[in-house]
Amino acid sequence: MVVDDEPAIREMLITSLGVAGFECLEAADIQDAYWLITDQLPDLVLLDWMLPGASGIELLKRLRKEEATRFLPVIMLTAKTDEESIIQGLDMGAHDYITKPFSPKELLARIRALFRSAEGGSQREKLRVGDLVLEVDSHRITMGPSVLSVGPKEFKLLQFFMEHPEHAFSRAQLLERIWEANVSVQERTIDVHVRRLRKVLEDVNPSYSDLIQTVYGTGYRFSPRDLG
């Protein structure tokens, strides 16, 4: 997601990232950026500081307050080069801070380094909701003493849900995240995997089958809010 009010910079970034294999969204202000980020949930945000109406730092603050975007990778791209601004950006939750003008090659190197770091961290990650624990590295799901048996797609689907609680996703969005882009799958396939997940959870503890909620007219939401 490229957020910058200068069309030439957005075009340059999107072209460079496209050549490197990235698909890009773009916005010129924080209102459009926030709508796209919460709707599409990109893997990374490249965020300018000085934007019309409100600053990029205000958008960063908002993203860090919300559960679905609290850990979303953000790289600041800005002409503000003073040390105080750099410290403020990083303290607000930016993962990296690059000052303008910058080299597209350097930016790509920083992006790849950020993704490598995230992948390395995920290999040691445990996701927990109540007694439900998903271990990314060992590909194991447990609930108390019970080990849950699920297929690889259900595992990835549950992992994605647990990483993005209280966020409603359409079936199309879930397909984009769970299945390979070049695989043709019907949207209703998601319903089958959700039913399987609910059944596995219900067999161990019926209250946990309500974690994956149907959002009528939209899709599904993972909500641990009412879990006892």
C-alpha cells in the first residue's frame, strides 16, 4: 500500500515494486488510505508523513490502536530528516524510516529485510485465544490437553483468523490470503473449511465453535470477545 500525495512518487514506487513482483494499492490521503487498508489489509504500508488534511503519523497512530492493524508493517517515506521526527516515527510504531530522496533499490532491500524478519519471527510464534493454541513452527493446534486434527487449508485459515481478530473478511479476501493466486477456487469453498473448523472446535469445547462468526452480507469474523 503506497500512501503519498505526490502522483510522480506514487507512480515511481508502484512501477519499481511491480517490477519486483509486488501488487500495489495507492492513496493520496489518510482517509482513502485507511479505508483501503482496513478493507484489503495489505502486507505492508509505505507511508508519507506530510499528507493533505492530516499527517501520515496520525494514520499510523490509528492503525496501531486497532487490533486488526496493530502489527501491520509500516515503512515511513518522508522528507522529514531531523532526528526528532525519525525517533517519533519509530516510537509510534513504524518498522523502518526512509528519508527522501531515496533509491528504489535501497527501498526494495529494506522491504525484503523486513519480510525476512517477519518470517523468521513467525517461525517461533504461538497464537493463543483462551485454551486454543496454534503453534506456527510445529504446525500444531491444541486446546488444553487435546490436539486438534485439521487439514493444511484449515490450519492456514485458522492462523489467519487468529492473527486478525475482530476483522470481518469477505470470502474473496479469504481466498486471496489462503489459496495460491493462480488456483481457481469457488468462494463457497471457504464455507466448507469454516464448517470443518467449527466442528473440530465444537467437538473439544462447544463454546469455541462460536469463535468464527458469520457476518451476513460480508463473510466471516474471528471474535474471541465473548469467549468465557
